[in-house]
Amino acid sequence: MNIDDLRARHPDHWNKATALRVLALDAVKAANSGHSGMPMGMADVATVLFEKHLKFDASNPDWADRDRFILSAGHGSMLIYGLLHLTGYADMTMDQIRNFRQLGAKTAGHPEFGHAKGIETTTGPLGQGIANSVGFAMAEESLRARFGKKIVDHHTYVIAGDGCLMEGVSQEAIGLAGKQKLGKLIVLWDDNGITIDGKVSISDVTDQMARFEASGWSVFSCDGHDPEAIDEAIRQAKQSPLPSMIACKTHIAIGSSAQDTSKGHGALTDDQLIADTRAAYGWTHGPFDIPADIVAEWRQIGARGNIAFNEWTERLGTLSSAKQAEFQRQMSGGVPKKLSAAIKRFKKEQSEAAKKVATRKSSEMVLGVINAVLPETIGGSADLTGSNNTLTPDLGAFDADNRKGRHVSYGIREHGMAAAMNGMALHGGVLPYGGTFMVFTDYARPSMRLSALMKQRVAYVMTHDSIGLGEDGPTHQPVEHLAAMRAMPGMQVIRPADTIETAEAWELAVEADGPTMLALTRQGLPVVRSKHSTKNLTAQGAYVLAEAEGKRRAILIASGSEVSVALEAKAILEAEGIGTRVVSMPSMELFAQQDEAYRRRVLPAGPVRVAVEAGVRQGWDQWLCAERGNWKKAGFVGMDSFGASAPAEELFEHFGITAEATAQAVRDLL
Amino acid sequence: MNIDDLRARHPDHWNKATALRVLALDAVKAANSGHSGMPMGMADVATVLFEKHLKFDASNPDWADRDRFILSAGHGSMLIYGLLHLTGYADMTMDQIRNFRQLGAKTAGHPEFGHAKGIETTTGPLGQGIANSVGFAMAEESLRARFGKKIVDHHTYVIAGDGCLMEGVSQEAIGLAGKQKLGKLIVLWDDNGITIDGKVSISDVTDQMARFEASGWSVFSCDGHDPEAIDEAIRQAKQSPLPSMIACKTHIAIGSSAQDTSKGHGALTDDQLIADTRAAYGWTHGPFDIPADIVAEWRQIGARGNIAFNEWTERLGTLSSAKQAEFQRQMSGGVPKKLSAAIKRFKKEQSEAAKKVATRKSSEMVLGVINAVLPETIGGSADLTGSNNTLTPDLGAFDADNRKGRHVSYGIREHGMAAAMNGMALHGGVLPYGGTFMVFTDYARPSMRLSALMKQRVAYVMTHDSIGLGEDGPTHQPVEHLAAMRAMPGMQVIRPADTIETAEAWELAVEADGPTMLALTRQGLPVVRSKHSTKNLTAQGAYVLAEAEGKRRAILIASGSEVSVALEAKAILEAEGIGTRVVSMPSMELFAQQDEAYRRRVLPAGPVRVAVEAGVRQGWDQWLCAERGNWKKAGFVGMDSFGASAPAEELFEHFGITAEATAQAVRDLL
């Protein structure tokens, strides 16, 4: 359909969609950067979606049962900003639109979760939105099973581009959604045939409809500029019990001289081009000037859901007050007080039992406590359930046949798992955790970064956290991964030393307002915290685990499996008359947040300091040489290369991560 | 086909394949770990491939024109070890097989490149092998175009499992191979329906044949235990002008009581099970005992290619000696001497011209020099060609219609690009480089780690290396990525300060025996090395760029775009009488490798030290507080959070990465 036909045949639609188009043109022009063509091309689809299908109420943007709209093709951010502004979201003012991409504006270059209501997730890194959406849809299914269809019954809509579909994570998402039969997930593919470098065909020949269909999706297609065709396709998709993909054939930068070109993908800032495009649209209004009648029509769309919202509120009111409170608690991420008591009880039992356990197994034991208290946890593993110990007995499998199940078989899809967990956390009502081998944080890293950027409560259960993994060899042994994850702002990295610290770490993960990575061992570890403490010592990041017996001449600092190595080294050194303190440091981030007086008590000036950790040194100099330290009296026992394939005990000997090597490092520095 | 039928109908085949099966059983039993079921299940396919199709000569394993065999499902490593041993590769002795998964053995838990001949790439992290294979096949096409079919004409065969196909990177690989019409790439899918957690169907319902077909592949299927059917499928695949996928329907752990179960995926170590399986096979020989007649048949297979090898050697001999030498040089990765001279010339010109240029543009200028001297470079970008500046004018597009082209449109596939580049480097004859935004190293990280582990010469052109990226915002601004990449053993990270250092960085990348990541700016940078030096100063990792004018009271250490900030800060401080040295530190790794005397000259004890880098502090304490430093006199000007969306200059002000802030940090410490 060419634009003259479109305009003639659907004048009301045309005006609304064109308001979106010109807002994108105007904002990109003002910012002198951004992406004009995608909002121009997808304005018709978005208009039909918001006008005819999307369940939302602009004046109640936090409505728990709203449909979720995810702009996976986040570079087209002006599309969502325009939609939110025109439909009347209070915080998306025209001033924000005018300040597109400027410091402090809600209208960042890519949609940023938390900047404005209606932005359900941060997108921009391609493929993430579509992969988040699978988690949104899973959360909806889980909550519906728990609270009933009267309270939870909504769709997740996604606009995805060719870039999203080329990124590998999209395949993981498509595969997971297809298997899970997520019928309320609908992806609108902006099939414009253009990427930054040119036509899609220079890098891909994939038949996307066949690809989605191969993974268990329903597929539809439409002219992405014909409002009736778009409406009909969405209607059909809503009927399908399977996730649906609608190929919307569109023209990027429609109506401009850059239409259907890679130039049209980017920032259209040429004055003549913009003037010509406005003329082609028959749009006579000035920049950022949307006629009142068109605004009014959009506002009506924004208010359309208000009745449904009120009806929903009434239905919620028919639940028992306990059930209502529980729904609100789960949606807001509150933690019931009894969890803390349960964890204290568990810690006490375990301190007394003092059993040698791998911390991955400790984690399973703690999860038994947590999962019993928090019905909103949904665990899972990327096909290593028995190794990651994520499945506690009462969870059941989350599946199309059992939406009350709480453990997901994510398949061999670390990246898709992390992205889905972000979606669950963002949706609300679910506390997701998922496991894989720690070395495969590399596969999941782009989504883990978004957990941190969006401050989402996602728990990463990363087991086999060192050469202690053993025979699988260097491809499976993390060496640099603790450092790499600690480098990420906002990622809480905790490497507990035993079952007690693992319980404390989990308590912190559940109470956090951001993501946590738990680094857990494959190999058994003795309990180092045999004296019970009700206080969560791990929350301090580091603490004195064992004081020097004689004059304090050395401080050993260790994390995780190396804390018991440090304790052994202390025994050797004390036997030689070298007073040695052992500091357990499960979390550098948390220790850095303590006040200086506490940090000084833990790490006073003077003694030799040696850190022991089966990873690279990077990051440790902060505690060895800075923080009242002295580089001439600082040592490190750890890894400076990749690992090797052999039984774990042999590897620790081979790479010199032993009590004797630690003691020797101290002697060398005294 | 059940095993009794198979044995009865193809007794010779049966014996050979069963030798592979029992070797896997025996080695896994001896190691008490590993994966028995996959080698057992795929032994028939592998036997047919090696006996009837694979072009190789066990006595000439480095034959440049051999077919490449890639075990993407690397956990089934005993399959390739068995094949290499039985076909007579000299270094794969029975002692190695007996020492499976033991320290120092060539038979690591997963196949490790460099451990033994015939292991073409390190596999284990799932999806990597199949993604490498695309690069192998591209390298073959490129070399064939350059040296002719007489010299280069071979296939790339891959065995991939369900795990490989579920990983997102496989979709990137499949899409790229389909677009590139890599007809000599043949993937044998071990379609056994089992993963670690159970049946594939618990996590995936994908019709893999439809999926591959959707991306432009030919697809075939066969009973993976019927040697005639396997042979026929491979024959057909070889006829196709498209890449081919053969779905080989197999039984994991065939013939054992663990057949077709997830138990069969793992280590079968139960004595009774092993005895029963041997009985079912009719195998009466002891552990590690392969009868001489079966060994002899396998050795014949290993020698089968010797004639072809000799013929090929003769054909190579018919080339001019210059052409032969050039082929050998490219295959061995040698660098012609004239490159060094060309780079020195370029440096001199640029020192004199002293133009303000973004280092991503500097990189393009240097590539112009390199690409003219080295016909084996193949560049590319993950759909950011104009931003990464990877395309120099004379390269041409590598495509099915133009195999002499030297620039690849990888599409929005950072991970697939990195994996393909590993494949190209491993194949030999190609020096690959590829670009994306530096923040997307997160997407490519699993393959970048393998570049480092395998010590492959791959150059990562990572542009937009800080908040200097500007308006695209925090999702696109690297903050922790320099630290995260520096944490990786064996990854040479270089962040040049100007065009001159960029030229030096590229010289190091080309001459390296491992991967290099170049961190390059979006924004223009002044030349800081206006005085020409023929010596490659970047090779020292850090050097004194500007000496203090008065008494040296401060040392500023900076990399990349912040070197000019440090020079400005120096000017401010010197004006206040504070003598300030500026050290440019383009590469921490290279500086750490210098002898202590040099390091002491660059970073003497005494002065205040302040580092300036638009990234996180992690890693810098090594140079600030250690290395003769003093934590009380150490400061850092950089980032401690994610970035934001705004024009770049405003961001540097906002986050306090300025000359004035740097000067103030010095004043505060004096």
C-alpha cells in the first residue's frame, strides 16, 4: 500500500500513525542522532496494536494485569516515546520528547527501564527484548496458575527487527517459547529488509516464518502499513494456543527519500529530506506540533483501558484480603519476615552438623528453605539440573501442562535463560534463579549486564566455580570469571566458603534490589563457620573468620573454596610461631560498601597480606596493596593461566593453590 | 537397525565401529569420568566418514588440503581420540588413551587444539565447533579462489549434537553459512534425542531439518547406525552447492542398558553395565585391547589418503616457487618484512601530519597499509562496517559470487563472527579481523576466550570504546569491558591513544601468536606522538610520553582517549609548578611482560600516581598501588557506574573525566 492510498482509505488511522512518524523525525532532527526510519516504518503496526489490542491504561501504568509491550528493536526508541506521550503517560511530556537523547532526559537513546512508565525493559542490545519477552510470558502463565484468570490474563507483545532475529539469543528464546507453548506471546517482526550495512540479503537469507514455525510457533504475515491487515493478523495470533510471530512487511523510513535504504535506518537530519517527507505525508504542522484533535484521539486510546482497569480492581477486591496482600507482596518483590527466621534456623543446624558439602549442594539445601517460604521462586538450569542443584523436591516442572510447576528446563541456552529471567523479574510476581557452570557466564553475559543495569532481582547460580571442576578441562574451568563479573557495576558477586555462608548469600540475593551471582563449588568443602552467628556476616563482604593466636604478622584473605585452604595455611604458620589472621571475603562489592572503620578493623595496616583464590589476581590488589596495604608485603596465590584437564586435587597441586604454597608466600614476604 | 542386524549385515564395519565404542567405554571407565554414550552412538557415522569420505593422511596430519573434521560435540572427545589412535596418528598412542583426562595427557576431557594432531579446534563449550566450521569453510573458499582448485579443494565435516544446536551461536553460524552458500560444509547432527537433563523434548520441539532449510541449507537424514544409509547421505550432501546438514538418527550409548537415556550421556562406569555391553557387542577382548586385524583395517583407512597427499604435493610443486613460498607463508602465518617498513613509513607521515582522528578511523588507515601488503587478511563487521571502519577500498565483498572478496558482512552476529574468525585462523592461510562496538565483546566473549585458549591470531576491532560513544546510552557504552577483557589470560588488549599508537597496535596484532583486542574511539583524538619514533613503543605496553618539566611530583598514567586528557592535566599542573610525567599505557599485559628495570624507569617510586581511563578502576591498582606505588598517593579518574545517554562531551564532564578533575586528583594527593 503506498502512502497516498493509505491516507485516503484510512484517514483517521493515517493521522494517528503520522503523528508518531513526525515526532520521530522531529526528535531525531533535534538530537542530531538516533534512528528515524524504524518508527516511521512501524508506526502503522504500533498504532493498530495500541488502538485495537493492547490492554493498558495510561493513567494506571503499574496495573499488574496490563499487556506488556516490548520494543526489542530498541534503537527505534522514538516509537515508544511517541506512543507513551500521545497516549498520555504523565511522565512522557513533550519536553521529554524535545530533549531526546540529552543528559537527564527520560528519552534516552535506547529505552531504559526505570526512566519512564510504560518502558517494560531496557532494550538496544539486539535480541534482548524478544528474549526477555519469553520470561514475561512465562511469568504471566505462572501467576495466572497461582492467582487465577480473573486477576492475571494478559498478553506480551514484542516489536522485533532483523537484528533481533539474527542475534543467536533470539533462537534460544524462540526455541524456549515454542516448547513452552506461550500462546499469549505475540512477536511483530518489522520485516523491512534493511540493516545498517545494507539489505538484509547481504548477510542473511533466512526464511523467518519457516524458522519460527520449525520451533513450534504460529506464523502470520501482513502488509505492515495496512491497518485492516495488521488488525486481522493480530486477531488471528491471539487465537493461537502457540506463540505467534507476525511478519509485518514494512518500508523503513516510509515516505522519505531514504525509504527502503540503510540510510533510512539511521538519523534523518537533512532539512530538505524532512520537509519533503512532511509534504509527502500532507503534514502541515510544525516540529513537535501535533494538532489537538489527533492528540485527543490518541488520548482516548490511552484511556480506553480504564474501564477494564476498574473492573480488574474490583475483581481483585473480591479476593480474600490475605490473597490480595500476597498478590501485592509478590508483585512488589517483598520478602516475608519468616524467611529470615528460617534461614537463621538453617544456619544454626548446619553450624552444628558441620558436614563437608559442596556449596552447590549447600545451595540446594538453602533453596529447600527458601522455596518453601517463597511460592514466587521459579528455578531452572541450562541443562545441568543435577550439577547446578537448582531443583528442590517440591517444585515440579514448569511446563505447558503444569503452569504451577516452578522449575524450568531451559535447555542448553544460558543466554536465553538469563534473558528470560530478566523478563520474569521485570514482569513482577516471580523471583527467578537459574544455573549453569560458572564458565558459561560468558554465554549469558549480555543479559547479566542488563540485570545489573536494570537492577533486577535475578539470582545466578553459577556452579563449578574454579579448576575444582576437574577433568572437563580449561574450556569448562572459570579462571577470569570472578574478576570479569566483579568488574560489572551493580552485579553482587558472592563466593561463599561453606554451607553457612551459602545460606547468608542466598538471603542477600533474595533481599537484594539487583542481581546476584553465587559462585559455588563442585567439590566438597568443610564448614568453616562452626560457631553459629545469627548475624549475616556475609553481608559485610568480609570478616575476621579466625584471629591470629600470637602476634599478628600475617593476614590471609580468601573466598569460597580457598577459605579452608587459608585456614590450613594458618595452622602451618601458627605452628611456626607466625600469628596469622584469616579473613573470609565472600563479596568484594559488599566489603567495599562498609564504612572505613570496619574495613580497617578487618584489614589493619602492618601485617603481610596474602590472598588465596583459584582465579586471576585482577581485583585483589585493591585489598592487598591499597586499603592500608603495602605492595612489598602483598602476595597472591591463585591462577595466572587457563586451567587443565585432570582430577581436581591434582590441579590444585599443579597450579600451586595449596596451604603449603600459601604459607610459603607468607614466609617469603616476612 | 538393531545391533544384531547391524553386526550380521556389515561385519567389517561393525568391528571397526565397535573398536571406537569399546575404547570410549574403557577410557571413561579408567578415568571414572567423561562421556561414553556419544562416541558409542556416533561410532557408525564416524567410521563411515573416515573410511569412505574424509580426505586425510594420518602420517601427514598437517597436509594443507586435508578435509577438516570438527567434533563440535566436544564432550564426546573419546570418539576423536579413538579415531586418531586407530587411524595411526603418531602422537595419539594407546598410552594417551589410557590416560584419558589425566594431567599432562593429550587426551583432555574435551578436545584441545594443540594437544594432538588431528584436533582442528578446541571444542566443549557447545555450539563453538559448528560456528568455527563456518570460518574453516570460508577460509577454504578464499584460499581456493587465491591458489586454485588444484591446491585447495577440501571439505569441512562437523559432528554436532543437540546442545550445539540449542546454543544461540549455532543460529548465527547456520545463518552465515546459508547466506554464504558454503557447499563444502557438511554437518552431521547426532540426532539422539537426549540431553543431560533428559529427553530433548523437555526443552525443545524444534524441527531441526526445517530450521536449517529455512536458512538456505540442504538437508538430509539417515539411520545413523546403517553404514550404507550414512554413506549415501554423505554422498548426496557432497553434491549440494549449499551447506548440508545430515540428521543422523542415533541411539546414545547404543547396546548398553543406558541406551536412549540421559544416564547414557554421561560416564558409564558400572562394571556390570560395561560387561553386559561388551557381551551385547560380542566383543571378547579386554580393556584397551583392539585385535590386530581390526587395527590393521583402521590403519589402512589412515593411510588411504597418502596417494592423494603425494599427488597434491606434486601439484603444489608445479606452482612457481614464488607462489609455493607465498602459499606456505600464508598457511604458516608468516609476516613479510616489508610490512614493518610500510608501518614505519605510515607512522612517520602521521606523526608529521598530526591530524585529529578517531582511532577507529586511524585503524582504517592502518588497515589500508596492512591489507595492501597481506593478501590473506579477511576483514568484516557485525553490521557496523561504517562505524567500525573495517572496510578498506580494495577489499571487495566476500560472497558466493566473489570468493576473492576480503570483507565479510557478518550480519548482526558478533558471536558467530568471532567463532568464524577462530575457524579461519585455525584453518590457516587467513588472517581474520572483525569489528563491532566494544560493549558487544559481551556477546562474542565465549569465542574470544577460545581465541585466547587456542592462541589464535584473530584481531578484534572494538570501536566506540567508552562513554565517548555518546547518545546511544549505557547499553552501548562499555564501562567494565577493558577490565573484563584484560582479565582473560592470553588476550592482548591494546587501547591506542592516537593514529601512531594505532599503527603500532596493529603491527603487534599481526605479529602476535594469539588474539588481540583493539579498543578504539568513536571520537576524534589529537596526535600525542608528534615526534616520530621508528621503534614500536606500544610493544613496551607503557612508556614515558611526556616528562615532567620541573621536579617530578606526579605521574599520570592513561590509555587511549584519556592520554590527551592526561597531557592537558599535565599542562595545568606544570603551570602550577607541579612537575608531572605522563605515561601512555596502551597495554597492561605488554607492560607487565617488560623487565623490572624498564618498569621502574617508567613508574619510579615516589611521585603521586593518578590513572585516567574512561572505564572501571579494576586492574589499575596493580600500577597505582603495587609496582613501587603507595595507596595513599594513588588516585583514579574513571567510571564507577554505567554510563548515560547524552552527547559525548557532556558525558565526560558529567562523569568527571576531564583534565581539571585529573589535576584536582593530583592536588588532593600531594
